[in-house]
Amino acid sequence: MKKSIKQLLLLTGVLLSTGCTGVVLDIVDALDPNQLEDDWAHKGHLRKLMKHPKKELISKEEKLKAAKAICALKHLNPEDKNNEQLIEYAKPFCTLEEGDKIYFYDWCMDCGGGHYIATSYLLVRDGKPFAAVQIDAGYSKELGRSIPIIERLH
């Protein structure tokens, strides 16, 4: 039994390193369908943000201001305000609960799967990462690069 588990782990590592994540998910799903979350990538991203040392806990007043702006989708470019996935990510910020915390990230490196996250907010509920949104960027001809559409929401 131990040998087959080791072989499965080795196979999983090889498949992940070659980019065959769909196959890995099929294997995990076949082993235990209840173990696989529908939004595993998003949950992994939230856990990575929660562990990042550059997060800044914002005050209660700033938290309320940021949550209101996120709920109003002020962090999105006009063309993204119809994106159902981005709207879903913002919804938890509309109904804050007692004890919720919001962390702010300003140009967080290595937060997004090897890439940077421009400016973003992480909602933590019951000590666990619950939701996150990123402020959209727009291309600036003057600067020759993309810049956030708004500096911050709090």
C-alpha cells in the first residue's frame, strides 16, 4: 500500500511539473470526490495571500470604506463590471460580519502564482482567508506601462 501511495505522489509531482493539472485533478477526484473543491485554485491563491508578510491590516473605518467601494465595483475597469467571476469575488465584501478583517497589498510580489498582484484586498473571516479582489489596471501611454485605475479604496 505504501509503495502505491509513493508512486501516486511521484506521478502527481511529474504531472504537476509538466503542467498536466487536469489529469492530477481527475486522479484526486477519482480517489475521493468529496476532497476536491470546485474553486481549489482560488482557495490556494487566498491561502498564499494570507501567508504573505507584506499584508497590511487596515483599520475599522478603512475596512468599511474599502468594503463599500468594492461592493460598488469601483476596483474594476468598466469592461470588467459585467464579469460574473469578478462580481462573485466582490460579493463577500458587501456583507461584512463582526470580526472580519481586511488586509491591503500594495504591489505584492510572488502573491499570484509567480506573478505580482498590483493592489489588492483580502477579506479574512474567522481567521481564514475568505475572499480577495484586485484593483484593475489600465495602460498609460505617458508612462508606457499599466497602472492601477485607482490607487486604493480605503
